[in-house]
Amino acid sequence: MKLTNNRSGITLVEVMVSSLVLSLAGTALVAMLIGSLRGWSFGTSKDGATSYATVALQKLNNDIRDGRSAQISYEGLTLTVTFPALVEDPVTHESMYDLSANDPVPRLYYVQNDNLLRSIGGQITVLGRGVSSASFGASGGTVTINLQATEQVGTATSSQNVTGRIFLRNYRG
């Protein structure tokens, strides 16, 4: 009877080396995944903050550009805009501004609880969400606005500033 040496199995050293190689590959893969998620959350939070600030500035522009005058109070944190009176043409029934009279209710703009708010006669409307601060300036018929918005996605928090200048259409200096 002849015994043959059968070497078709694997040794313990080979198992350990292959386990080490797989562990290193897995660790590298997890590190790349974590880095990618951090980059994604930073980019997404930055885009979100930019979007919040830009949309709020556009809505504010659309809301106050027909104004007649603007005043700043509370160290530039509150903007008050006065508009001409809105009247109806008796012939065409269209709404139009009467530039000889002021609307008796001015509009007030400010930030509270991360929202850009408008108050007309005590009725408050949200113009923009995610806006953490606003500063206003007014000179003649020009209003300068600086909005800061903040967004958190995952572990990343980003803040973005946007600045705009709005010219009041009905300003009479």
C-alpha cells in the first residue's frame, strides 16, 4: 500500500494572510465611504444655505420694490417700508398706486426663529425659512440687505451670506 501526499488544502498561514488583505481592503473602503459622506453633507448643507438666502432675498425684493420709503430701526435689524395707497381705477377696475397718498399700514421685515418675517398690521407672514440673521440699510430710495442662512445636513453645518440692493420704484425724494 502506497501513501500519497495530498496537498489540495490551504494552510493556516494562507488563511491569515488572505484575512489580513481583506481587512485592509474593507478598512480602506469604509474610510472612503465616510469621507464621501462628509463631503456630500458639507456640499449639500452649503447648497441648502445658499438656496435659503437667495430665495428669501428674491421674495423680499419682489415684496418691497414697489415701496415709497424705507426706514431702519433696532440697529439695522428691522426694516419698515411705506407704500403708496393702492386704489382701484373706476373705469377699468384695475388696481394701481396713488402716488399722492401713503398706505396707512407700513410693512415691517425682520428675522425671528430662523425665519424672515413680514408683518402688515400685526399679520405675520413667513417670507423665507432658514434665514438666521438679516441686516438692513436704507438711503434715499435704495435698500441694502444682507441675509445669512444656515443649514445642517448630517454632521456638517454651513452658513452663507447674500447681499442685495433694491431700488424702490415709487420713491419720491
